[in-house]
Amino acid sequence: MPGTYLLDTAPLIYLMGEEESVPATVRRELADPKTEVFYSQISLWEIQMKYQLGKLSMSDEPAVLLPREVARYGFTQLDLTDAAIYGLSRLPPVHQDPFDRILIVQAKLTGSTLVSPDKI
């Protein structure tokens, strides 16, 4: 059933070269033209940091690979907004990862389902 989704950083990375790591049912849902799929600017930052630290291997530099692949998939970027930053104060301290926390707030603000392998 089509909906609105926000990709966590991990599924975004998987879709850039390890599609089989994303369950087939999720891939089908994301491929549905009626489905709106967002990725966060915060994920770009996280990917770039991991790449620079040597913790992430990619077929090309993130600045080349990511724009090309998100355009191919037709995903929409969510910029980091003041509302998302201030929304962190209303999020219970159940999850300590700062990237995941901002993604949770962004998903709430956009009414999106967060697609994540993490237990959130």
C-alpha cells in the first residue's frame, strides 16, 4: 500500500549498492510510483563522515554516487530544519544515536514511516 517513507541512513546506503540487503517487500513498496520516499540531509552528513573515516566503502565518492542514485530512484531530500532540531526536546530519551533521533523527529514532522533496520 503506497505511503510516505523516510529512509534511515542504513537502507539509503544499501540501496546505493547492496539492494539485496533491503527486504524485497520494502524494495517493492519503495518502487511503487504512488509511494513518496524521503532521505534526510542528515544521512548525507553521516555517510560523508563514515566515508572520510574509512568506515564505509562505496563504489564512488558520496558526492558523486549519492546525487546520481537518489535521482535514479526519484527520492526527495528533506533538509534539516529548525523545527526538526527543536523537536528533539520533545523526543523521549529512548534512543541515544543523534542521527537516528533527528530522523525520528523528521519522520514525525512529515508523517512518514521511518524505514530502519534499527530497533527504534
